[in-house]
Amino acid sequence: MVSKLRIAVLYDRVLVDDDEEPASGDKAPVVRTLDKKEVEEEVAEALAKLGHEPVMYELDGTQKSLLGLARVDGDLVFNLAESFADDDTSDFKIAAFLELLGKKYTGSGSHGLILAQDKAVAKKIFAFHGIHTPTFAKCYRGRLDFSHDLQFPVIVKPAREDGSIGIEFSAVVSSIRELMERMDWLHANFDSPVLIEEYIEGREMYVGVLGNDKPEALPIIELDLSKLPEGTPRIAAAEVKWGKGTRAYRDTKSAVATDLTDDLMQLLQQTAIAAYQALELRDYGRVDMRLQPDGRVQVIEVNPNPWLASRAEFAMAARKSGRTYTQLVAEIVDLALARA
Ligand SMILES: Nc1ncnc2c1ncn2[C@@H]1O[C@H](COP(=O)(O)OP(=O)(O)O)[C@@H](O)[C@H]1O
Ligand SMILES: [Mg+2]
């Protein structure tokens, strides 16, 4: 047990622009409705229980908050920041800033964050390591970066978003016309290259990975998509994650997967560790996979610093592995402190 440390709990807040009209209507993307407030509080509470002194630090999107971070005094930064000024592709820049400041922080480095964020780059790395991932194409405003010979149905998604933003149910398309329309819609709403992936039928499995030298795969969590309204594709769409009050939101639940054979569990866990290591993640991560009816596993994406709320999948899996929430937070702190 380390002695009492001063630990800055770093989290982000979105600047609200009062002049901006919220997008509305059928064609508007489903937006994220953040209730992340409790995450940093839960972590701070756990740190206090461990005998540390947590200091809350909010990145509110202003330059002032960034400059203030340079002056925060402490032994460690517990990095829960995912975005800056409403830009959720900024996580790697925040980590890089901490690196320049010479501050020790939890979770993946700027390097791992950028590899995982760029899904096309991540998929190219998976291919090198023999990790299965759906075949794909990437293009940006009519310019093609790369394409496999794809078969419909495909799923169309922004190459650099997170939290299913830009992935509504209508992201799964079965014809050229739907594909063109969806690409056009994405380019109109997101300034991001578009990823077109072959749609993988199967169960949605999440495996948490904890550790560095010998990463451990946690018990498998399944997001049960079987109760989605008829006619909607079985995906963790934006409606599922953020559509509070809808059936899609209400009827999809994550739980520890209990019916898997040992072989399948091993395959999912080994694949998760391989993907985590391939993208050079640190401390903790969550690998999202699809388990196909024939038993094959495809990696959909890897999440460094996954959402750490005690009710979210990562903590759920840690609990199943026998760790309390406080023990999980302690382990992440120890992993970060062990870095030179
Ligand atoms: N190739 C695919 N085949 C089947 N479902 C997919 C595929 N890609 C994404 N999905 C579905 O969409 C969800 C969100 O996609 P993902 O790439 O993880 O985006 P995000 O980074 O926004 O979470 C996945 O959890 C999965 O349910
Ligand atoms: Mg995902």
C-alpha cells in the first residue's frame, strides 16, 4: 500500500453555447446526453477511502482551464478526461499535454489513445497481428483511402467518434442508394472520414482488460440486443446508448455472460488481450467484439480508459472478478505509479 498521495481527478465538461440552436428533426444525429457527473465523484470517493487526497480538476474547454492544469500540484493525475471544448477526439491531446508537463497520469498514453481512436489505423494494426476485424473501406468526401471488396449489409460510421455518435439504426444499409445517402448524411453532420464495414451478425461482447506487463482479461459482459424493436438492426446504436425514454434504450441491458463454453470464453479473452496489446494500451481498457453464430470472434473496436462509472460494464466485470470498486481504482493507481 502506497502512502497518502495527492491525486488530481481530471475530468471534462462541455462548454454550452447558449446561442447555438440544438439540431432537431428526423435527420438530426442522436446526441449524447451526458450524466457523467458521478464518475469523477465515485473515483474521488474511492481515492479518499484508500487514504489519498483527491483534488477535483475540471477541463471546461477554456484555455484558462488548460493553463491551470499545468499548475496543479499532486503526485498523480487520475485521467477521466475524454474531450476538450466539446471535441471528443481530443483525448490524446490532453494526454500529450500531461506528458509535456511531466505529470504522471492513469490510463493509456497519447500514443495508445490515438491508435485506438483512429478505427481504420486500429484495423490495419489488427490485420498485422492476425486479429479478426470486419473488412472495411474508408473514404472522406468522395476520396477513397482504402477498400476491401465489401458485401452488403454494411455499417457506415464516423472513423473517429465514440459513444455510438453518428451510428443510428439507419447506419446499417443494404443497398447502394442507402449507402450513398448515409455517407452524405455523415459528411454533412461530422467532419470525419467515413468507415464502411461489413456488418457482422452476432452477440455483442465486451471484455475488460487490466494491467500492463501481464494484462488480465476480466469476465465477459454481454449487451443483450435481442429485445430491440422488430425491424431494427441488432447494434448498440446511438438510440440504445442515449435515447432515454425509448424502447431501444430501456430494453437493452448489459450483464455478465454466463452461458459461454470455456473455449469461447478463452477465445474472447485472448482476443481482447491481443487487441489491447496491439494498440499499446495501458492500465485498463475494454475491447468490444462480436461473437458470430459459428463461434468466430471479430473485434469491433478497442476503448482505452473506458467509462469507469461503477454501474458501467468495466466495473461490472471487475466486480465479477472479485474486486470491489475501491480495489479497482487502487489497482489503476498502482499501475500508473509503477511507470518510470
Ligand atoms: N462491423 C460491425 N458489425 C456489426 N455491428 C457493428 C459493427 N460496427 C459497429 N457495430 C455496432 O455499432 C456499435 C458502435 O460501434 P463502434 O465502432 O463501437 O462505435 P463507438 O466507438 O461509437 O462505440 C457497436 O457496439 C456494434 O453494436
Ligand atoms: Mg463502441
